[in-house]
Amino acid sequence: MNSPNSTDDTPAKPATIVFAKSGKTITCAENELILDVAEREGILIPSSCRSGNCGTCQQKLIEGQIQYNNPDAAKDLEPGMILTCNAQAINTVVIDA
Ligand code: FES
């Protein structure tokens, strides 16, 4: 029996990603990768390794907070840049894509 605080079957919280250049605002789950959401919506973000190694997918985070699947992958990025293949939006984020 699940307790009220169990996270096993709790649906992911919603998040909103604003793709500024594309003019699209997308609601998704907080645990979705930003690159996956962009591709699903037809927004072109270049990518290659999709595992946080190459840096091809980096984009500027204009506003908001993200979390990484693998925080070590982003340690060499310029300030304000994120790896979209590894990042998940928290609440509402604005991406320069
Ligand atoms: S696609 Fe290589 S770091 Fe994101």
C-alpha cells in the first residue's frame, strides 16, 4: 500500500518551456528532456551524442531553472548555457531556441 507521500506512482509535475526564437510555448512533464520536447514540437536544436558529451545541443537559458540527469556533463559550459539533451525544465524556463 502506498503512503500519501510515495513517489512511485506520482505523475511528473508539469513544466513549461518557452522557445523564444521559435515563438512556441510548450507544456511538458518536468522529467522530460528539453531536447526531446523541442524535437517533438519541430524545433530544430542541433544534437549529436545525446548523452552530454559533445556540447552540440547547448543553448542559452534566458530565464528559469533546469536540472540535469548528469550534472557533471555540464561543468565546462559557459555561464548561462545548458545542454538540452541532459536538462529538464523546472516550472517555467525560457530557452533561446
Ligand atoms: S547532444 Fe552531445 S551534449 Fe547534447
